[in-house]
Amino acid sequence: MPMKIASSCENCGLCEILCPYNAIYPAGVNWRKIHNRYFIFCDEDLVHDDFWSPAHCYIVPDKCTECLGKYPEPICKTACTKNAVMSDNVHWESEEHLYAKKEYLETMPGWM
């Protein structure tokens, strides 16, 4: 299942820097997926997804693969000194689906 960030996050940004799929965004930053590409918007009138947070960093489940095939465990969870990163039971996905998502994200033009 994807990861999520709890309110104990202090917005240090380390997890955002380390995420291999750019799935982590700073507090309050808006994101949207358009034509299979992910963009950051500054539009204040957007309807926010349930994982969005105005107060702390957040993880976009569509882009989180739990680092399967990259690291032994999610790099964001390993790097967090406040233990603010945890499994997101609401957006549960099978390991097979996470690997498929990884393959999909890696085939997107400009993913890295």
C-alpha cells in the first residue's frame, strides 16, 4: 500500500528529495494529473484530494510504489526522523499493483 505522512511531520523536506517517483509534495502545494503527466498547480480554487495537506508534506498515492524494486523499504519512512511516515491503509494496493505502477511510472516520458 502507498505511504502517508502524519501531522507530526515537521516539513523538513528530506522525504521529498529522496522519493524516486516525486510522489511527495510540500505542504499546501496543489498537484494534478493531466494526460498521464503529473503537474504542480498554484490554483487556489482546486478541489483537494483526501491525502492533500495544507499543514505538512503529503504523498500522492497514485505515484507511491513503496519503493518496491528500488529500496528494501520505503525510503521516506527510513529517512523520517519524526516517524511521521506510515502505511496508508485507506489506499491499500497489492504488491502486484505496486510493481505495475512502478513499471508504468518509469515508462512515462521525463519521469526522471
